[in-house]
Amino acid sequence: MGIIIKFTKKIIKDYLFPVLIAIILYLLINRFLVYKIRIPSPSMYPTLKVGDQAFATRVYSEKSIKRGDIVIFYSDELKDRLIKRAIGLPGDRVKVDKKGNVFVNGKKLKQNYVKNKSDKTGDFKVPDHCFLFLGDNRTVSYDSRYWKHPYINFKKIMGKARIIVFPFNRFGFVK
């Protein structure tokens, strides 16, 4: 009987305890620091392609989001998690003209990442604690220009895409 108890304690100490610690660490890291996302649509092409997998970091400060960041957020209107580029920050005035040019506070935004411009226009005044998002592939991106409620409150922002990890030939930082 003593051998069985000794053997059971050894299994718990050598195998079960480390596995349990690893699971707890994984859950904590995934919940509070970093998590993996999969790109479901071509709205961010060519920056992110359908099927790409990337790591995102959690966002805890409104000030940490900069114009041009690729952000993961939850849309109450669409009842879905989305990934788009932050274009309008709190207090910004954003205009999109018929040629697809974007102006932020009267200044034309340089957008080397945009694949296809769209003629969908818009004029937005971003409220406090909210952001305006557009996709990089504007002709297929169902983004703020089309939504009934175009602004996403900071509380709905989940994280920022940081690094593409799959497929391996696309491994690198998200720009």
C-alpha cells in the first residue's frame, strides 16, 4: 500500500502539477496579455490575408491606440469580432471623398497599405472614447463607412494585431 501512495504522489508531483501550472499560465497569458487570431475575410488585404494567423496583444489604455494600428474589436451592431485599421481617434474629424482619399482633421492621410480604394464617402466626427475603423481593401471592407453606428467605444477594443505567425512564409510584424 505504501508503494502505491508513494507512486501516486510521484505522478502528481512530476506530471499532473506541472501540467496544471502550464494550463493556468496559458489561461492567464491568453486572458490578459497575448492571444491568437485568424483572419476570416479579405477586408484587410494585402496587409492580412484570409487564413493568416497572428498574435495580438491586449489593450488596456485608450492612449495606446495610434492611427494606423490594426485593432481587434467587438461590434455590437454586427454582433461579431472584427479586425480593421484605426483611422479616426477620439475627437478627430474624418472625411472620405469620392476618390477614396481620407482626410483627418483636414489633412490628407497617406495610406500606402490601401489595396483598392472605394467611392463610398463619409464625414465623421469621432466622439470621445471612440474610434473609427476602415479596412485596407476598401472595395470589399464592410467598415465604419457602412455601419449605422460607425464608432467603436474603447471598451469594445480587445487588442492590437502584432505579428503574423502563420503561414510561415508570411511570418513577420504587422504593419
